[in-house]
Amino acid sequence: MFIRDLKRYHKYALYSAASELKSQVAGSYLGWVWWVLDPLLFMLVYTFVAVYVFQYQIENFPLFVFMGLTIWNFFGSTVTGCVGIISSYSAVTRKTYIPKFILVLMKMFENLIKMLISIGICLVTVIVIGIDITPNMLMCIPILLVYFVLVFGISSLCACLGVFVSDLSHVISIVMRFLFYLSAVFYSVDRFGEGLLSVYNMVCPTGFIIVQFRDVMMYGRSADYLMLLYWLIIGMILSIIGVKLLYRGEKDFMKVVF
């Protein structure tokens, strides 16, 4: 059923994401540049605080932070946006049937485009400042694929629970704030001991993905294939559970939302 609906409705998710992106920049002078300005401005703030206040000594720190924000924003924006997405699109789903996981994919595609634009800027910056281009950079593709599956699973669960738990948006907001500071966006995990780092990689998916992305893009290191497989399996399990709950809850969604 999932594969059938994915083939049938994936274009709707793509077109809706493109339409939403266009509406966000409609009437704006800078257009899509705003999607990049947000992490850039945060990067400047964190760079100032870290370098000039706490005196962090990390090479190419602005790029270090920008990469972290780029990866984090995809997760944070998607999960937060999916909490109330079924209710938000009730006017559409009332008129025609749309599998609810398609709404999740729509939000993911919307934020994926923003992330890819920022990743393009990261790549240009890497070339401009003279960081060595290595074959390990290609590992960013499987890293992002694992990330996509993981975010889809978490977002699907949030979309389902968001219909029935009215306070979930507040809970998610607090969790997102905690997870942001846990995710090594503006600090290095190199100072962690081996034992602590192993635990960190197993309990903090966003932190692990951010570190992996930086490792292959900035430092030419190889990816941690075993941990990527670990998070891929978890992402697939969450995705299966989330999609099943979204299918099973179709009738209940109608009662609660409508």
C-alpha cells in the first residue's frame, strides 16, 4: 500500500513543496536568499560568542558552524512543521483522499531544497578557502540518505501524535531546544572520551549526522559505516511504525480534525 501510494502521490508532494516555497518568497526582494541568510546570521552570532567570548580554537569555525546549522535546520524545521500538519491540511484532505505520509514528505521536500541550497554554499566555501577535495566527500550522499529516512520516521510519528496530543507542539519545542544544544552544532566532539563519544553517537542522531557530514566535507575523513547502518535501521523501524500509524488512524483523524 505504501509503495502504491508513494508512486501515485509523490508528484503531489513535490508540487506542493514547490508551491509552498514560492509562497514563502512571494513579494520578497531577496527571494530564496532568505533561506540562506537565517543560518548565516546565526553563524555570525555563534562565531562571535565562541571565538571572541569563549575563545574556541577551531579551524574554519564559521564554516564549521554553518554546516552544523544546515544539517540541523532540516531536522528541526521538518519535525516541528509535521506536528500539526494533518490539521493544517484538513481543508484539502476533506475534499480528496491524500495519504497522510505524503504530507510529511511534502514538508520534507520543502526543507530538503533549502538544505541543498545551503550545502551548495558549503561546497563552494570549501573550494574557495582551499580545503582539500577528497573522494570521501562523496560519502555525504549516503549520510544524507540515512538522515532523510530517520527524519521521515520521526516526523511521521509526530504527525500522527500531533492530531491527538494538543500540547505536543510545546513538548517538541522544548525537546528541539535541548537537542539543538546537544547536537554539536557549534562545538567539537573531539574533546569527548572514546566511551562518551560511543554513547553520544548511539543516542543523539542529529549530533552524529552533523559530525559525520563535517568529517567527510571538511576533514576528508571516512564515514562511520557501522553507526550509519545503526541509524538507518532505527530510521526504517520508526518509518514503518509511523506510516502504519498514519494509515490506521485515517478514520480517527477524520473524527478529531473535522
